[in-house]
Amino acid sequence: MEKGSLSLILHSHLPFVRHPEYPEFLEEDWLFEAITETYIPFITIFEKLLNDRVPFRITLSITPTLAAMLSDPLLQRRYLEHIERLIELAEKEVHRTRSQPEFHSTARMYLDRFREARTVFNDRYRRNLLAAFRAFQEEGSVELMTSAATHGFLPLMAVNPNAVRAQVEIGAREYERHFGRRPRGIWLPECGYYPGLEEHLAASGLQYFIVDSHGLLHAVPRPKYALYAPIYTPAKVAAFGRDVESSKQVWSAEEGYPGDFVYRDFYRDIGFDLDLDYVRPYIHDGGIRISTGIKYHRITGKTDHKEPYHRGWAIDRAAEHAGNFMFNRERQIAHLHDAMGRKPVIVAPYDAELFGHWWFEGPEWIDFFIRKSAYDQNIFRLTTPSEYLRENPRNQVATPPMCSWGWKGYNEVWLEGSNDWIYRHLHQAADRMVSLARRFPQADGLRKRALRQAARELLLAQASDWAFIMKTGTSVPYAVKRTYDHLSRFTRLYEEISSERIHEIALKEIEEKDNLFPEIDYRLYAGA
């Protein structure tokens, strides 16, 4: 009989990036890369596990913005064009490397992967990958979580409870629209929590959320079982804490598995290495060099000289690391079981895009780990948070402090010198949205369309991604522009609605650009 459980949780999120006003747009590649390198590999792995009758449980969040993009016909068509270009490039690479045995087999691997991605995307799931994840959930092996509507950082929105409520409830409704039932759990954006947030979660019927380690360890009263059992907040919504030890083995740049020297190097890409004229058809207009996804070198070490990548070596190492991870969890859970006097649960949450995109062999590592856990040990079993709560309904009541993950763990990534200027504008816009919802509780026609679009623009401006990008220094002009654009559109709509002079042509243009959440209810901002 097992001594405990492990809950593997993957957080899948991308900001809403859709630009129909351009024939192609650089930042849309964020989605296309994630589809090819992360989401489709997950689908193929889950399919193989089910076909092989391997018992497993895994939890996967799909945020509302990601779901909106995966179900959008324009982005679906653009992804198909994207993967067709990659197939063409890979075919050329197979020919170019025919006299370079150190690269040729890797080139053939990419061609096979890209063709398989096209088959999965276009033929098997008719361009709708959400259908695959919904089927996995209905089968029972995968539990899907929602998130706040646009991944808004909720602790810094707490001054306006109606804005928080709208983010949470719209996220729950979008999940229901895509997956056919209300969500059980929510991934709080950036694991951001503040006392009282659980009231909004409970109002949306949510059963649990995830916090970083210190969110549980510093709860009041202090949890008896530390990180190894959930707590119930006063609203009876459970909080699960991230396990430090298992996270470090995967996340740590110095000690984590992805840094092993035989794994594929992320940064060496033919988009930068090869002649510009050769790669020009596969990069963006203007000759801007970008990653193509075709990379021939392994990490090698802390050196600029990179040795050729050997796929077989890397897969063997992924199997070794999966076995090591399983062994460490066995020892950890056996020790905790004896010390606690009850079965512990280890919660191991990660960004999904780590697996496949940043850590190329990550999906194979997950596959190996699941298979080894099913057949090579009997100390723990894989579970999901809701399954654990059904089997262990009695848990301590405590309140976590305001917390997040990220640098220092208390919101600093999303509120510091590079991005603090956005909040006075976001707060004013949220207050204005509440006033509009209360002033026009039964709008119809053109006014209702404008109110719904105003809510979309506010939500998009609130996305935590823009503040994060400003802090990290990548694509900063784009993040600043997105913040300005959505706030400007909101302000224009607010003034037109308030003066009852709505410009339908301009409204239609905005609706076509920012077309997510087709069933949004602006009245959520009015409050009770």
C-alpha cells in the first residue's frame, strides 16, 4: 500500500496575442512555438500512455487567453502556415546536411517532428487542440484547471473587489464554455494570493488553488503538516503549497535536470547561425533573425563551443533523470509518512512551456516518469488536487499571507520601478468599468456591444504578462504598447458610452482585433 501521493501540475499560459491587422506578427510565434514544442508533444504522450493502458493522473491548467487563441480560426490558419514553412525548411536541412553525419540525423528528426505536428494539429484534431485536452479530462487521467480571465495579478487588483470577481468568474465561465463543465481548481496568476481572495473563488464554485511554498508555511495558524497537506481557507477553498525539493530538481539553473550537458542547447538556432539569404524565407519580414526551432547542438558546458546534439544520448539521460526523480520522491514520501503519521501529498507545479520549449527533452522526461511511477515503485501514486481532497476531506483551516512566486515571493516582480506606473491607470479604468456596469445594468444593442468590449479591453490591460515583461526586459516596447493600446481603447469606449455617442465602425474594428470571450457578461462588474 502506498505511503503518499504526488500531484504533478503543469501551468499552460500565454498572453492573448492576435494581430489580424498584419499579415504576420512576430509575437504570435510565442503561440506557434508552444504548440509545436509543448502542447502537441503533451498530446502525443498522453495518447500513448492511454493506448498502453498506463494508469496516470496529471493536472494541467489552460488559461482562458490560451484557450481563446487555440480556438481562434485566424490563429489556427496561421499556425498551419507556420508548420508548413517549418516542414519546408526541415526538408532543405535534410538535404543540406546529407554530408554532415553529425547533424543529418538531427535534421531528419526535426522533419519527422514537424510532419507529426501537422498531422496531429490538422488531421487528427481538425485544428482544435482543446478537443484533445477535453477528451483526456473526460477519460479521467488529466484534470484541467482554469485561471483568471486574462491572468491578471489579483493581489494588486484587490482595491476593486468587483474587478477581481470579474477576472475569476469570467475565467470559470470560459472554462465551462470550452470544456463542458465548471472548473474544480484555479491556477492563481503568478500564484498571487491575498487574504479574502478565497471568497471570490468560493463564489465561482472553485475547490482549490496553488500557492508558492512560503504561502503555506507562513499561513496563520501555522499548518501542522507544513507543505505536505493542503489547508482550507476560511471560505473552505483548499490551498496546496509547492514542494521545494521537487521544484529545485527541475527548475534550478545550477542543479536542475534541464542544465545537463547532453541536452539540447536552447540558444544555438539555425535562424542565427546560417546565411541570412538561406533562412530569410523562414524568418520575419525585414530580415529580423529569429529562432526557427531547428537546433543542432547540445549544452556541452559553460562555453561558447557547443558539441553536436545526439538525440539518443539525450533520451537516455531523460530516462535516467526520470528514475532519479522517482527515487527521490520515494525516499521523501516514505520519510514524511513516518514523521507525519499520515499520507503526505507532494505538489510539484511547473510552467508547462518549460517542457519541450525550454527543456527540449522535458516531455519525454514526463513520459518516462509516469511509466516508471506506474510500474517500478509502490511508495506513492500520482493524484490530482481534487482527487486528493475527495479522499482526504479533513484538513486544517488556516489563512495564507499575501504572496506570489517570483523574485522575493511578495509581488515585487509585478510592482517595481519598471512597471509601477501602470497601476494608477488600471485602477481608474476598473473603477470606471464598475460605474458603467451599474449605470447601464440592462443595456442592449450597440451600447451592450460597447460595454462588453470595454470589459475586454480592461481585462487585456490587466494581464500580468505586460508588467512581467517590463520587469524582465524582454519585448518591453511591445508590452508597453499593449498596455497603452488597451487602456486607450477602454478610455475611448468609456467616453463614448458615457456621452451616448458610440461610433459603430470604430467599435467593430476593435471587436475584430480583440475578439476573445464572446459570451462575456459586463454586468459582473456591477457587483452584488
